[in-house]
Amino acid sequence: MNTHRFYIPQPDIKDGILEISDSRILHQMGKVLRMKTGSKFTFFNELEREWMAEVLEIGRRTAIANVKDVVQRDTEPKMDIHLYQAIPKKTALFELVIQKATEIGVSHIYPLITKRTEKRRLTKFERLQTIAIEATEQCRRLSVPTVHHPVDFNDTIKKAKEAYVAYEYETSKTLDQYYPEIKKQKEAHIFIGPEGGFDQKEIDFALRHKAKLFTLGPRILRTETASIASLSLILLR
């Protein structure tokens, strides 16, 4: 049975009774899922705990549920991956990256501004975090990735420890070959360029700051595909 899941960072539980007032969740429960008295669901928070609950009452402003059991989950990756995704021309593509990166297991997502990034702002920022929350609910993770505000490539590459930069002209080393060292570090920072790729001066700057270049093969991938492929090589194994 596929039980519906909801992210509730600070659940209001008293004597085994959960009260829900989050408008997003209430909309999902009442309008989308048509849940009613007796419907079962699970909810989770950042403490990496998940509970089973049963609906007692659903109203327009609140829902009441009986908390039953703790659900055991072991779905979080063993390493923290920080993804720096150059902002695509279409916001929908960045939203896609957030959704898929969350499902694969990323910990942090940074919209990246590079020399060839045409779009340098993201509107409706709250929507981006909501996409991460909903993807976390769907894929049975317990930890919601943090979606950060835009950062500059040069500023960030100077500070990032264990930085790996996808570069279409790199021919010698794949990200898969870096996996043994990434696994030992338990943290990595992955940089994906825009539609036009990284500027050569950016690559030179990255190398001066000890970043490592990697190839994703002989074919040129779209920026959103490069992110998904890179994360898969590290986290889906």
C-alpha cells in the first residue's frame, strides 16, 4: 500500500494527537487526495523520524489525526552532495533539476551564476523549496535538501572544498573515477555549467583553486541532464 507522506518540520503532537494547520498539506489532504476520517498517512521531520497516523477530522483550517507508530526508514545517503547548477534560461528546467536531484539524494542545491549564465535571478523562490519538499515526500527521503539563493561561480569555487567541475573538453577523468576519494570525504561540491558551458577563464580560475575537472563522456549533455547524470554516478550506487 502506497501511503501518502507529508513533511511537517515541527509537528504539533499532544497526547498522541497531531494537529495540522499547514495550508499546503491541508489542500493536499482535502482537495487533492480527498482524504477522510480513517485515511492513513505518514509524516516526517528533519530529526529523521517518521510516524504513521490516521485522520480523525479534516476541516478547512485544521486537520486532526491519531499518531500510531514510528516508521523505520533508511533512505538518506551516506554523504553530503552540494550541487551548484548554473541557472538555465527556462525556470522550469531548474525546477526539474531540484525535483530529480532531491530524488537522487542531494543535500544542498545552489543556483549558480557564471559568465555565460543568461538568467541571473529566480523569482518565486519559495516555490523552489516547495518542489524540494514535495519530491522528498514522494521519494521517501527524510531530509529535505536546502535550496539556496544564487551564488557566483568564482566566489564559490574559492571556498568550496572538494570541488568537481563538469567540463565538456575534459578527456582524461570521469566523475566515476573520483568516487573512491569522494566516498572517503563523505562530502563533495559538484559544479554544472550553463547552456553555453563554462568560460575558459572560469576553468583556469577553478584549477588554480584546486578544483578537479571531470567529463561525462563524448556527447554534449544539456545542463539539466548533466546534473542528473553527475548525481547518479555518486549517489545511485
